[in-house]
Amino acid sequence: MPEGPSIVILKDLIKELHLGKPEVLEVTGNVKNFDKDRLLHQKVEDFKSWGKHFLICFNDFTVRIHFMLFGSYLINERKKTPVKLGLIFKKDELNFYTCKVDLLEGNVNEHYTWQNDVMADEWSSSTAIKKLKEKPNALVCDVLLDQQVFSGVGNIIKNEVLYRARIHPLNKIEDLPTAKLKALVNESRNYSFDFLKWKKENALSKHWEVYSQKECPLKHKINKKELGKTHRQTYFCEKCQKIYK
């Protein structure tokens, strides 16, 4: 599943095409939960990202793309897999595959809180801390994946942030010292931008310290377990990452 930085890369790639506000000249695909012809001859106002959502904004509605586990996209290319949604402009085309596509009515700002997005200029660390304190009994391994707190954080970022902050994944929010709570919030944003940089360099996995690793950088054994209510695969070091009581 693509994490927030990967969606930012898609947004940047499309903006590099210098499309401006292009008119949709042709719509293809097997999307069925709305009339795709509504997009025909409409002008795109903007391309945005919010967490793991890619947003194609029109005047009074927005198309939301969620790539789920196996979604993909091609720019100015096609593949044999049936396209979920394809948009053809004067000189370029965008094709989305094996993804969830929805149509959001009205202004996109009515649907999203941008300060929750770890990659957004509007990101608010103080808001994130406030929301964390409202979930005292939640495990940090679950809360980091809560898109209403850390929009864009996925399982890779979760694991790496917890190691960077030296926080055991089974800590409850209420047990974390204030300094660790701030570290959790700050590193979620810091690592996301490192992720973006390394992903663009095609070097992301070279920088993993615990994710899919057998040893941490200090040569301690890495544990691998499905933890929390999310039951997502979690990699952690018992020696480096502390449980607070």
C-alpha cells in the first residue's frame, strides 16, 4: 500500500507535465460507483494529496483515488490490466489501476483536514499531540496508523519512526513521557520527508533500520510480530525501544 510520500511523488510527477488546468477530453475505465462521463469536458482545477489519497479537483467535485494494497498508475502509458479510471487530456493521459475511486461532492476542503497530513505545509504537531492525548489507552503501534491523526503514515513509516524515537510499539499513549510524545509526532513528519527523498533516489530500503531487518543498527535481534488492534506486521528491538510504565 503506497504511503503518503509516494502519493506526493505522483502529484509532483503530474505537475511536472505542466498541464495547467487541463480539460478532460476522454474518460475510460470500469469505475461503476458514479457516472464517469461527468468528468468529460470538465477542467481540472488542481491535483492534491492527503495522506494516502490522490485527489483530482474539479470546480464543484473531486475524484479521490485510493490505491489500497495493489493499486498502481501510469502516466502517458497503458498496460493490459483493465483500467479503473483513465483521463485523457490534449497531450497527456493518466491511467489508474486496481484502486478505489470515489467522487466527493462540493469543495475538497469540506472533506479534508489538511493539518492532519504529515506531508502538508498545514501540518500541525500541536494538533497531533492533542489528538494523541484524547486516546490515552491506545497503543502507539495503532495510533501511528490512524489517518485522522497521522494522515499518510503507513506500516513502513510506523516501524521506522518507533525505532528512531526509541519507543516500544506496545506502549500506551498515556504512559509516554511528554518528550517521547513530542518525539513520536516530530519523527512521523521528519521520517516521511526522508522517505520521500530516498524514494525519489530509489534507495528507500537501503535506509531501513528495522523494517524487514534481522538486526538493528546496533546489532541487536529484531522481533517481528503482528501487534495491536490493526494486527499489522511490526519490527522492533527489545533492547533499543523502551516500554514506559
